[in-house]
Amino acid sequence: MNIFILFFQGGGGSLVSLLLPFLLIGGIFYFLVIMPQRRQQKELKELIESLKSGDEVVTNGGIIGKVLEVRESSLIIRSADKSNMEIGKSAVVGKRAETEKK
């Protein structure tokens, strides 16, 4: 019973003072989570659009291969065991760095 009395005491405050913490949490969440994720998605999209024959890519399945042919929505890559595979462009997670190449 005493808890209810504590909740209903006081003036209550304005709507702005009640919403301010939620707005601050939303703003912090936007700047720390959403903006970096959008930037990363944009960079990955640009990387996929700039792929050309001869580039080495890494897929989300961990396959590393050399691009042989670029198609509209897929890539033909050659893996280490000399097998050709057709993968979707959405499966590419990055380009293999020059320092990683043997």
C-alpha cells in the first residue's frame, strides 16, 4: 500500500520530462548501433558493385575464391581446388586483402 502512495505523490512533471529519457536512449541507440551498421552495409554494397574478374573474394560460408565472371545477380568463382562455383552476390562478405594472399 505504501508503494502506491509513493507513486501518486508529487506533481508528476511535464510530458517533456517524462519523454526525455526515452528520447535520449533512442538517440544514443541510433548513433551507436544504426549509423555504423548503415555505413557498413553501404560499403559492402559498393564493394560488391566494384567486383571485377580477377578479384579474390570471401563468402559468408568461408569460401575464398577468385572471380572469373561477374553476372547480374551472381558471380562465377574458382576455389582453391580448381572447382568453379556460381554464388549469389549477396553471399560475398568481403574482398581478400593483398596481405592475406600467398
